[in-house]
Amino acid sequence: MADLKVKFAGIESPNPFWLASAPPTNTGDQVMRAFDAGWGGAVWKTLGEPIVNVSSRYSTVDFNGQRVMGLNNIELITDRPLHVNLREITEVKKRYPKNALIVSLMVESKREKWHEIVKAAEGAGADGLELNFGCPHGMSERGMGSAVGQVPDYACQITSWVKEVAKTPVIVKLTPNITDVCYVARAAKQGGADAVSLINTINSITGVDLDTFTPRPDVGGRSAHGGYCGPAVKPIALNMVSAIAQDPQVKIPISGIGGISNWRDAAEFILLGATTVQVCTAVMHYGFRIVEDMIDGLSNYLDEKGFARAGDLIGRSLPSVTKWEELDLNYKIIAAVDQQKCIGCGLCYVACTDGAHQSISARAEHGRTHVEIIDDTCVGCNLCSLVCPVDGCITMKRVDTGRPPLTWKEYQQDPAQHKHLGPHNAH
Amino acid sequence: MEPRGNPFQEIKPALALDAALAEASRCLFCFDAPCTRACPTHIDVPAFIKKIATGNLRGSARTILDANVLGASCARVCPTEVLCEGACVMDDLHWKPIKIGQLQRHATDWAMRHGMRPFTAGPRRAGRAAIIGGGPAGLACAAELLKLGYEAVVYDAAKQPGGLNTSGVAEYKMTPEFSLREVGWLVEAGVQIKSGVRIGADVSLDELERQFDAIFVGVGLGRIGRLGIPGDELDGVVDAIDFIAALKLDRPHARAGRRVVVIGGGNTAIDAVTQAQRLGAEEVTLVYRRGPDEMPAYKHEVQLARESGCRFVYLHNPSRILGRGKVEAIELQRMRLGAPDASGRRKPEPAGGDPTVLTCDLVIPATGQQPRSELLESLPNVRLDRGRVAVDERTMQTSNPRYFAGGDCVSGGQEVVNAVAEGKRAAAGIAAYIESRREVSRG
């Protein structure tokens, strides 16, 4: 059986599954129950100056009858007294010495404030610190959270203040609400960060109540933008994680966050460069118990693929992540329909005809819709196979063009040589 | 004798809001969908289901009702298993078909609760049509004519309108109260109904011809024929139509047997056995002269009867009903299948041997309704074919151009949704006829 243990910037964890700093890590009771359930680590809900919360605090995006495709929150950092949190951190660490216990921090942008909180957290027994430079709502209005994470200089400055006193590894949590996340990752590295974690939540309004006209969540008839997370944000997070993992100026461990609900999501983050992953929304939806399948599923997957350790998976997909201009223009595939599997729903036909390249024909045959791919005009875009509800019914088949690989850069040097690719080739 | 639970409990109850949303979300939204093709009224099923999913119930009901003004009762009584749901592509995925009937009910129930109109009468045009028969075909024809701007008056012989929707649908599928509520909904929208008026007796055809430009005949079928065997006049022989109708409209006089024998193999026979079973009969036996493969009843209906505990006796025919004044037993003759008959099915013939005697106190013949021959034969120059009104399928026009027909008197007995489709087609035919006449008179 594969070894799931990981070492993240010096912090040891029985597995790569951590709870993100969020409501599930609000109390010692929750964190201990999570460790009992199998979570390898937890990032304690952000400590800082006392705050006051509002109600309601959450809203969701549901999709086609499924709840919580995306979750939005306007909850602030911990609203429990600092000394209570510290006491519980000590207690948890004492009882669960093998689990990774990270403490998230956020205070005013003053050197001495940061020194104080770092010392307090480490004094309580934290294995590591996570600097919350990502929270996009409420705290950012007070010059904290994403207000720091959106300015590389600030992020660098505060990280370096923390590093002046920190004895444990320092993780900087990044906000995605920025044009290029790599700039802040580099700044964190420059400030001395041992690792980064991303993504924090995305600025969002999840929807509007069509009867009251108030956006959700409704706080007495008013609303404010919140932070968006859950399965819907995973693609955005994966892209940012891979960008930082490939950035030669960063090169520090990454804890992946954003819509991770199961072992498959986790494996994808790890393949794109994450060492550990952090989970929040899926736990808020289904509870700590989901980690059982995450551990079991990842372990089985590693065994099947012949990997001895979870760590062997880190960054395995990065070599294939490239720029568009490096892609092979002469690589060609076209769609093929397995008529035995086709149920005649016509979705591929209408998608191709109205939404893509008019390369599927349809006709009624014995009361059923019969579709056929028009090979000559199919551009291999893939849309039909994506909308087809039948597993394996539409597949993309390789067409040998007989031409060597050709990138955009090469093509541009002499387009006339590659007439088969030009617009004149259109039907 | 105790009924088992509520003997009239609906077999397809209303979906809760969440269940309806989840079910609607399951729909693949097929292009040129097979469910729509399978529906005789061609309701755009994916469109109305999508609208349920988006919370546009008004639009959903509009989509249904524009295609089928009796969409609310069809949602309850349609054999969806062999129509829309039978065509659902989910079946090919080995998933359960979308519950189209129940979703249709969800939308149309909403429409009735929220004061929507089933249809809106179009700008008034010259032209009037008389509708003989207030069942689904006639009601659909009337509503469609009003939508097109013509006046339509429905003459119905029964005390209460709605035809078999009111009197003949098994109670566990739809109550007469619901049917009447739906008819009332159509009346509010402008359909005129004269109930208790028999054409030929109370109003003559000549009178109708004087008052109206065109006449639609949707009189359905008549009584179930007598068995024609000794004892078929005994107390305790009640035909299936009367049995169901009494339960629905005259419950104090309804019969519920202890040992019930139903004769026939069609869907009406199944309705009768299933209902008798639910009323608490100790033993219900269906006697059919052919074998299980020849039974015209829908497979899912037969399954329903089986699940109710009914016993099926195939290849037997009643030869005598025994009893002193009232039914005490029935004598059954063994049959065998001979050469195919006109219907293409193998003709049953007596197989000899000793008859079987079944003790029973209620015999329900369900051997097919007879045409209303007297009325149909009185229609001037309207050609009949084996007792049914012969029509042009596209326009539902009869051999007399002023007369149109639809529903069971044309088909010999089909579903409500077929009657609605024919009523709709007839309305278009009548409109074309009225307009063509106008051109002739102008010319």
C-alpha cells in the first residue's frame, strides 16, 4: 500500500489532506474530531483581533438540482477570544502530536502586532503558520487579508516581519483576486516564506433574490460581496497552482486549495504541483467523514499507478502544461459515434450545429434521431463528446495528417509553407 | 368486507416541489425529442420540463396547455409508460425514464391553483360549430375553435360533462371531482356546454344544421354488450363501465363483490379487477378467452393488476352464469387458439372438456363498448366503417363535409390524449372548412 505521509516545508503530516482555515477548524473539538476521522492536518481558523460577525453569512450556487456547486461566505476571522483558541491549540497538539496543526494569522499591518501573534501561536504549539493574505471580504476593508495579498510589496514586507521571529515554517495564503498570482508568490518568497497556499476565495455575489431584489446572503435587506469557493472554483485554482509551480522564481512548496471534494480533485492538484491540499466546502457540506474515501481512493490510485508514495505524484503533470504557442498545429482528431451506444438524444447534433462547427448530421430513422459525424468538416473541437450523456459513445479518433509537429511559432515564420492550416482550407 | 387502505388512493401522486425540481433536472433536454414525437398532441416535453427546472411554472403550463388543453387530466390518465415515458432515451441508458406525467401534473396543477387560464379565445371571427359530446375530443375541439376565434357550443347528453374523464377513468387514476374541475376551468375560459341535452331527442340534427356552420361528433362509445349467455341478466352482473361509473358518481349504489369475476382482456377489464381488489374483494379473477400474449391491455396495467393480487385465467370463456335471482357462480368453458381472425390475432374456439365452475357474487363483463349505432346512423350522409365514423385523418372531416368527428366513435376506443389530438385536428379542419365556405359565398 502506498505511503501517504508527506513532508510539507518541514512539517510532517500522515497524509496530504488538511482542513483549510475556515469554519470547520473553528474549535478544538472540531479539529480533534477531524483528526479522529483521518484528516492529516488542519489550519486553524484565522486568529487576530476580536471581530463581530453578521447573519446570515453563507450563500450557494446550486446547479441542476445539485446543492452547493459553489459556496460564498462573508464570515470574518475567528470570533472567539484569542486565549481560548490558544488554549485549545495547545490541547489539540498535545493529544494529536502526529497531525499537522497550522495556525492561520491575520492582524493589522504593524510589525509588533505580527510579532506578538506569531509568538502566541508558536507558544501554543503550532507546527507552522499560515499568513492570511487572501480573505476578500470585511477584513480587506480594514487593510488586512486580500488588501495585503493584492500588493506584492505589502505581502513581502509582512512576510519578512513574520520571519524575523517565526521558528516554524511560514506559509503565505494567496488571494486569486489579482491579475497574476505569481507576482505575489514571488513577493512572499522574497520575504522569506517557506511555502504558499492557494487559492483563497474569489470575490463574488452568488445571486439575487428575485422577489426582494436583495443579493444573497441577505443581511437584513442588504448584502456585501463575499468569497467564493467550492467545486465551481477548482479550475481557477488548478490553473493558479500550476502557474506558481512552474514559476522559476518561486520554487517553494504549495498547499493546494479550491473546490477539492474528493481524492480525484486532490490528485489533480498534486499532479499540478501541490504537496498538500486543503478542504473546506466539501466538509461544510458533508462533514469530516469524507476524508475516509479521500485516503482510501488516493491510496488505491497510487497503488494502481505503481507509485510508492503520494510525494511521487507531485508535479507529474507540469511538463505537459505549456503555452498555446507550443501546441502542435498538425495534431488532428475527429469525432466518432458508436451507433450501438447512441440513445438518440440529439444533444451532439444541436451543440455542433448551433454552438460549434456544423459537422454533425441528424435524421429521424425508425422514430429515433440518428446522428452522423461529417468527417470532412469536423475540426476535432470535442464539444459533441463533452455534451453526450452516454459514456464512451462519442470518442475522438486520431487522424494521421502525415505531417510533423508544428508550433505556432514555427508556422508564423513561413505561413505559406503550411497552406493546409490557413483559412483557405475552410469548407 | 374491508377495503385495503384507501381503495381510491392515487397511484401516481403529486410530486413535492423538491422532487419535481430534481426530476426536472434529470431531463437531458433532447433535441427533437422522442417523448414529444410519442405524444399524440406533441407537447414540447423537454421545453416544459426545462421550465419547471428554472422555476418558470407559468411558462411550463403554457407550453403544455397550448398543445393539449386537457394537459391536466392527461397528466393523470395517460399511459405514459407506452407514450412519452416509453420513448424516453433514459431507457436506453438503463435509467428510469423521466416522470413526464407527474411533471406535467406539477405544472398544470400549479396553473389551476394560480388562476391561469387554460387558453385564451382568439379575436372573434364569423363561424359557429356545434360539438356533440362533452368528452375529451369535444372539449378539445371546442377550446381549439375558440382559440381560433370561432364560437363553439358543446351538447352533452350526460348530467355531468367530461365524458369518460368524469365517469370512466379508474378512481385511483383520477377523481370525477378533478375532471369536473378541469371542465369548469375550460368553461371559465369560454367553452359553452349544454349538459343533459340529447341530440335527436331534445335537439334535432336539423336544428343544429340551421344554427351552426359545422358539426363535430365526439360521442364516444356506448354500453358494453351483453355476454349473451344464460344468466347474464342476473342481479350481480354489472358491466365494467357501470361498475366504475357507479363508484365514481353514485357510490351508495356501487357494487363491491366478495368474489369477483371480470370477463375481458383490455384495459377496462384491468381497471375493473384492480379497483375490485382495492375495494377489498377476497378473490378477483380475470377471465380471458385468449392467452396472455394476445391480451390487448398494456403490460404495465397487467402488472398493476398482478401486484394487486388478481388471478388470471386464460383461454376460458363464460358459458353460463348460475344463481337463483342473483349471481352465485359462473361456468367457464376451456378455449384454444385457432387460425388468425380479422384482427390478426388467433381466434379462440371451444376446446371441449368439462366446464369449470367458479363461485362468485359479482360478474363484471368488460368485453368492449359497442358503438352508438343509433345516433351515428342518423347522421346525414356520414359514412361509417364497421360501426365507426370514417374520417380524413388529417382534418377529421367525414364524408359529409359539414360533419367532423373524433375520439372513441372514430377510433373505437383509445386514450384521452388521442381524443384531444383528434379534437384539435378537427378544429383546424372545421376552421379551414368555414373559411373555404366563406370564400365560396364571396366568390
